[in-house]
Amino acid sequence: MGAGESQPGKPGDTDSRPNSGTSPQPEATVEPEDCGPLNRCENYVVAGPPDVTLADLASFRPAQPTLSGEPAGFGVVGMPTNLLASASEQRIPGTVLGWDVTVRFAPVAYVFDHGDGTTTRAATGGASWSRLGQGQFTPTATSHAYQARGTYPVSVTVEYEASVDFGSGTWRPVPGVVRAQAAGYGVRVVEVRTALVDRTCVEDPAGPGC
């Protein structure tokens, strides 16, 4: 008759604990949250370009327009003097409210001050008589007939509409207009009289109208 001794935990021993019959469960997979086409989830804010006012564009100024006329520097009482102003669209890069931006100024109106208490408002700066195919001293959209002799200080104020582009290629209009002025153009208005003479001014320099 033989007998043996066994101790728990030694090789060859058989685990006598009951088997639960279940295996370890895999960890659950977390699906990513669908935040929509703008990737905008809870507590996530999409920052868009700010609304811009003319006050925000105070550091952006369009160039001064130019002013001239024909005949250059003078006119005739009662006859049209053709006034000409020139201004073009301008695009100025810079920074507005911390954003890189391009500001566009487009001329939309021209206000001529004739220096005699009257003004003319036009959609364009005018064109020369030759370009219009007209004779001298004929009316144009920007001409003015002075009624008395004298020298008149003429000026023009150009009104620009502003818009901004934050780099997307889309221009966003800014309410209101920006103004730029050109002055310092004087028109000397004279009277012209005609007379019948029997000799030219070359023949008679002291004759009427010579």
C-alpha cells in the first residue's frame, strides 16, 4: 500500500476551482462623432469674417482724383466749359480687425463744384469733346456755362463704394461711400465779342479784337 503527498501550486496539480464558462469581453470601439460638413461639434465654434463698417476702413484711403477742363484753364461767358475728372478702381491690401484683407474702392459718382455757387452730379468724370465727337463749346454731361466774367475755383468730389475680400475671392460690400476731393483748378471766364473789320489783326494789330 502506497501513499503520496501533494501540495497546492506545484507542477502537475489540477485546478479544482469551478470554471465559469465565460471568456474575456473585448473593449468596446468608440465611433467618431459626426460633426457635420463644417466639423462643428458641441462646444466648437466656427469663426467667420467679421462685419466691416467704414469706420473700420479709416486707415484705407482712395487716391486723389485728377481735375482738368477744356479749353484748358479758361471759358467763355454763356458758353459751355467742359470739366473733366479722372478716378479709377483701387485695391489696397492690409489688415482689418486682425484679418488679412483687400479693400476695393470703386468710383460711383462725381460731384463738380463750379465755384460760382452751383454744382453738377454725374455718373462719370466726363470725356473730351474730341472723344465724344463734338465740337468745342458744346454741352456735355459735365460741362457748365458761366454767366459772368471772373476766375472761378473749380473742384470735384468723387464718391467711392467700398467692398472687402478676406481671401475667399468674394467681395463683401461695406455700407456707405468714401469721398476724395481734387481742387485747385481755376477757370478764367472771359467775354468774346465779334466785329466786322476790313483788315486782319496781322494787317492792323490795333484793330477791334486784336
